[in-house]
Amino acid sequence: MSESDRAVGEYAGLGSFPKLAVVSWGSCIMVLSSTQADPDKEARLLQTFSGQGVRGILLTPTDDTLSSARELAARGVKVVLFDTTVAPPDMSSVGVDDERGAELAIRHLLDLGHRRIEFVNGPINVMQARDRLAGVQSAMRSVGSEGALRIREAGAFTSAAGRELSKSIVGDLCSNDGTCLPAAERSTAVFCANDMLALGVFDGLRDAGISIPGDLSLVGFDDSSVAAQTSVPLTTIRQPMRELGWTAADILLSDDDAIRHERFSPQLVVRKSSAAPPTT
């Protein structure tokens, strides 16, 4: 079984709710859904909710203009932006400092001695993707290595997208006979914008015979429930998801209409998937 297969159903991150799910929580009925980072799907889903008398919405926005969210708020529906730190002053938000988290990941790899680093990002229309890219570029710029950074964009924040993209990584790492190029001629580390991408990349690299971290270090973002359970436990950036969720729910369900903006700090969690670059 692949590492990404083990993650299915265990990680409540981007891409986890391709269909609607209904969950009962005390006296509340929650409807969960993912728009797969599609602004049009987001607009249609919010329009549907607006006609169903919902009490409030937690929204991880894809549409930067927040036009549909603003329409809901104008109709008296409470909207709390989730997993974002960029919000208008009239709309509450809860999020983690994504730029800082990406900086932590890259600085960890730089401290290990890596200079040729790849960043596997998700769709750039998603705010978290842009923030994490900014953090990566800032950290690389700080040591004068921005020119050694390679950026790859996956089609989605999923393990399947990561596995598909790993084919191009393998093509650049290996010679025609399948052996890794000398470390001085290739990237020696990959940072992925979330753990699901990292798990997909891991599967693809493993199938190609590339050792993690012997040939290539790998770092994720989120510290999902499976990150520590993989065959090579994943170094990652931890988001305090429980605190994020409770804080967002508290704001949403509170009778207090005061606007709040809560920002949480990410943490680096070092495990076995990152190490010093190979010497040959």
C-alpha cells in the first residue's frame, strides 16, 4: 500500500471533501464540502447555502475578491474566513502564518547544507499557495540562493497530483540508466506545499528507486495525521489545526458580532525524511 493510499480519509485538508458531507454536532448540523480550489464551484456552493437559511459559514476562500462571501454577509449570514490571514476589516478570520511556515521549512533545509531546492506548490490561485511561495523565495533570497530554487506547480493539493508531478522530478534527478546524477548537478531537497503532495511525491520517488533522505530530502506542510506514520516519517510544518478549528467555531457560533482576526504560529517538526545532502 502506498503512503498516499494510507492517507485517504485520514487527513482533513484541501481536497478531502469532494462531495458534500453532513455531520451532526450537538444541536448544530454541519455541512462540509470542498470546492477543489475552484472559484466557480465556491460561488455556486455559497449561493446554494445562502438559500438554505444557514446560520453561518466557515470559508477557506479561493476567490480573492470574496464577492460571494460579501453577498452572504450582506444578507445577515455570519462568515468567518478560515485558514487565511488576509481578510477585510469587516470579516473575522482565523489562520496560520503560511509565509513564516514556508520560511521555517526552507531554513531547515538550508541549515542542513542544501542549496539546490525544489518547491512543489499547489494551484497558484489559492492564497495559501501564494503565501507559501513568498516564504520560500524570501528564505532562499536571504542566503543568495534564489537562483538555485526550482518551482513546480501541481494541479491540485492532492497525493495523486504529487505522484504525477514526481515523474518530472525523477526525470531531472536521474540519468538514462536510472541512477541519480551527482549531487552537485541536481536538486538535493524538495519542499511540498502540503503533506498530501509530499506523500504523493514520496510514492513516486520510492517507486523510481530514489532514497529518502539518502538521495533527496523531503519536507511537507501541515503535520497531518499520517505524517509521522509513513515508512520514512515526514519532516513537516505543523499547523495547530485543533486550535484553529475551535477558535473558528467559537467565533462562528458566538452571539457576539465583534470582528476578530486570530493568527497562529506554525512549528517545524523534524523527522526522518530530511538530512544533510549527499556528498557524491
